[in-house]
Amino acid sequence: MDHTKAETLAGGLYVRGLVVSSSANVYQRKDGTGSFVKVQHEIATQPGIVHFEQYLDPKESKEVRIEGDKVVAYPQLPQFSQVNLRVTKYRIDRDRFIVTGAEQMPETS
């Protein structure tokens, strides 16, 4: 076994769990400059549910498509698959842990 290529994780907060659901909604900006899409993923972890939110601009992101006030396409995490996230931004709102910025980590075995 070659121990010279051992990967070490950087310090920080990590979330590991199963993706339970994904949804997306379109919202109009208050200043009238257009719209944005809020993508929400629910991740089941051992102590409970973690909410992962992404805010995307349909003009800048090619992964998001809207028609009228409906979201037609958005980035989805495969349902009931394991996901590892390195959390960069989070908030706690009414006893819910909400991740607002994260980097998806490769699957480790």
C-alpha cells in the first residue's frame, strides 16, 4: 500500500448524508432588475435534516432555465444518493441548519 499519496481533508465543517428531495422556485427581484432561482435540497443526516440552498441567476447560469414564472431545468443532486459537502457558509434559522455555500467533495470509500 502506498501511503505517500494519502489525501488529507482541510479543516472545516462537512455535511455527509442522503439527498431526500430537490426543488426550485423563481422569484422577482425587489428592484425590478429581473429574477433569480432558489434551488433547495434536503439532505438526511444522522441527527436530522440539513437544508442546502443555492441562489442562481438564470442569465449567468446555463444550468437554470425558466419559462414565465416556472423553473424548467435546474441543477439537481441525484435523489437517495450520498453527498459530501464542505460547508463555506451557513445559517441557523428556527432550529434548522441551512447551508448557503458549499463545495461538493468527491465520494470517499
